[in-house]
Amino acid sequence: MLVYNSQTHKKEELEPIEPGKIRMYVCGPTVYDQIHIGNARTFLAFDVIRRYLMYKGYQVTFAQNLTDVDDKIINRANETGRTAAEVAEECSAAFIEQMHRFGVLDPDIRPRATHEIEAMQEMISLLIERGVAYPVPSGDVYFSVRADHNYGILSGRSLDQMRAGERVEVNDEKRDPFDFALWKAAKPGEPSWPSPWGDGRPGWHTECCAMIHRYLGCPIDIHGGGADLIFPHHENETAQAMCAWDSVLANTWMHTGMLRVDGEKMSKSLGNFYTLKEVLDKYPADAVRLLMLQTHYRAPLDFSFERLEGVAGTLERLQTCARNLRWAAERSPQDGELNDADRALGTQIDTAREEFCRQMDDDFNTAGGLAAIFSLVTAANTYLADAADDTSTAVCLRAADMLTELADVMGIGLSRSAGDDDLPAGLVDLAREQAGYEGTSAAEAAEVLLAARQQARAEKNWGVADAIRDGIGALGLVVEDTAAGARLHRKE
Ligand code: AMP
Ligand code: ZN
């Protein structure tokens, strides 16, 4: 399995540190607001990477922090008259809620910066002892980039190049403009913790590094985040690990491309800034996932509502195909000998899985993986249309299960039933009114209504047929006529 390593700029064979196990860490959000769809792109990409590693049989341990102490949180607290802890708590809960709506799996470990102060202070003390960090009179502690001969190893830039190319803040207390704060002295009214260097709070880069060391051990297999984190955040993380524990922080560094909206950088001032919540309030999570996974995780992602509208139809095609297969399986008679068409679809099922893995093994090419899923959709649709009611139960079920299995790796949920279990209860009343049905099962009522509609049509009794269709429509369902008969599905 090949994975692109941002540090070496090459695709490399994934070689887990412990056979069969992967330890991975993805930098979590700074919790001062709802996350935006750019953040969501990154979290989704790593969700699918993790799911695929699990699908391949790896035992994955996934850690993600919550940055719950930061200038942005403090500013937001001051603006809104709350404490920083209140802002962080509320936004952490909102983040977790939106991740659940988006279908992103919970991390195995979710440390919060404010609960890890001790581990960070231990690391800072060690760095001071080893001569690569220094406290200054104001109470800050800085990491000395000049003391670290490897500094720049991740981003591939030397300090000289950086100095020539970048504007950096001037600070008299720093020995080098690229030195970064490991510990920040407390300002009045800010959250702070006691420390050997005075009251203060940890720097952002310190947080992830100390948590990785504490919860996963160094090095880990995979460290991820958006490409904007390579410098300085990840550069600084790896520098600290190297200097504190003589270990690289991660064997493989993975970075996602930035999400753009309508071809432009997303920003509040351009008016093209969207939170994940507002998008999920309007569109199904699986459609948003599908759109994002159509682009390789390293490439910039072009988001637009126009594309999202288009993708809703693509998602529906996948869902309908799986439903049709299960429906055909439930209604077809017991299998006899498999015919040529059955065998051909059987082959397509195996090919789709092989091709899916081939694509995903190539640095998690989700676009290629989706193409493999959709080639099975096309083959299955052709099979269903040609076979009419002479389908093989076993082959239909196997095709539906394969679609469900592969979609699940993408985090896209396909129902494992033909859909009868989530029919609205209103069908029972409608069947009573229109066809004298006396039972209480929505699934039975659906059958009764479709049979009654069929009969009315056969008798050219259009008024009754239309009344049944309209009644069904009012319940949020549509009647679909297929070669193998009529049935119901949900309006999208
Ligand atoms: P932050 O809360 O700003 O640290 O961001 C959380 C995660 O989202 C980080 O991994 C960022 O790299 C990532 N991120 C931020 N903006 C974007 C964007 N426009 N596209 C993709 N990922 C992003
Ligand atoms: Zn981090």
C-alpha cells in the first residue's frame, strides 16, 4: 500500500511500526466557533483514510486533540462576555455533534489541551535541560531553532531561506525570530496554570507533541492535518520531539489540500464562508461526503453549491441501485442454476472490489475508489433491467452487500434492507381508506396500496389510481414503476 509522505515528497510503502497496527494522530480544531467546511474536508479525508486502513485489517488507534486554550478562544470569550472555558466547552460539544452528523468516527483518544498541562510542562522542562529551550524574564519559554540542527526538515526549508522569505514578528526576548513559544506568560484575565516559569499557558505546537508522546508514543505511523499546518505547526512539533526524545514524531506525514469555494479561498470577507453546520442543515451528509471524496485528498478541493446539487443525484443513483438489488432479491423466486447474466454480474462484483482496493492502495485515491463503486452500479442496473423478474437472489444480495461494504469505507451508509422498515406509519391509514386494509404493518400496507393501484390501472380506473399515488406522495414517498413491478421509495 502506497502512501504519500509530505516529508520526502514521495509515495512510500506503508510499513507499520508494529505489524498489523497503525497509530495515527490528526490535529484537531481550535474550539472557538463552529468549524467550517474546509476543516470538515480535512477531518473527512482522515476519517476515510482511517476507515480504509481498518478495512484492510489494520488495528488503528486514532487520536485527535481539542485545542481548548488559545488566543482565538480568549478573544471570543471577551467579545461575548463568557469565560474561555465556557466558549471552549460549547464549541467542543458543537464540533463533536457536527462530526457525528457528518458520519466521522469518534477518535479512540480525544485529549483536551487544558487537561494535559502536566505532560506539556514535563516536555518543556526536558527541552530546557537539553539546552534547546530557554525561559525569558517575561515568563515565556521559547524553543531555540538554532539549537536544533534538523530544523526545517519537514517543510524542507533552511533557516536562512526562511529569514530571507518571511516577515516575522519582532520580539526582543527571542534569540531568533523563528523561535516559538512553548509556554506563554499569563496576561491579566487569561486562563493560566502555575509553572516553574510563572503562571501561564502552553503554546499550540507544544500541545500536540506532548499528547502524541503521552497517548501514542513516538514515533507514530501517521501524522495528519491540512497542508497549511506543515509550516510552522508540524515543523515545530517534529523539532520538539526530535530534541526532547531523540525520535522523529511520525514516520509518515500526510497533508490535505485546501478547500476553496467557487475557485476562491474561503473567507468571511469574500462572503463565501460556510460552516459545516449550515451546509448539513440543507444537504444530506452523504452528498457532502461524496462531493469531497470525488477529489483526491492532496489536491485542492473546489466546493460549490452547484456541484453539491449535482452530486445529490449521483448519491441517489447509488442508493437506488442498492435498494433495487435488495428488492429484487426479496421478490425473486428461489435460485435455480445461475445463467450467463448472473455469472457476469458475479464477476463484476469481484472486479469492483479489486479495483476499489487497487485505487485506495494508491495513496487513498477515493475518486478512483468511487469510480469502482459506480462501475458496479452501472453493471447492476443493466443486469436488473435485462433480467426483469428473472434475477438471482444470491447474486443480487451479493451485489447489494458489496455496494454497502464499499460505500461504508467511504462512510456512506446504504440501508441493509430493501427499505420496508422505515416506511411511514401513515401508509396504514391510507391503505385502510383506499383498499380496506385492516392490519397495522406499514410494509404490508405498502404492498396492498401498490396492488390496489395496479388493479385500478388495469381497470382504467384512473381516479382511484391517482388518489393512491397522491396519498403516497403526501407521505413523502414516490411510486416507481420498474420492469419487475411498482414500488415505493422516499422522495429526496
Ligand atoms: P484549525 O482549527 O484552524 O487548526 O483547523 C483544523 C484543521 O482544518 C487543520 O488540520 C487545518 O489544516 C484544516 N483546515 C483549515 N482550513 C482548511 C481549508 N480551507 N481546507 C482544508 N483544510 C483546512
Ligand atoms: Zn497539531
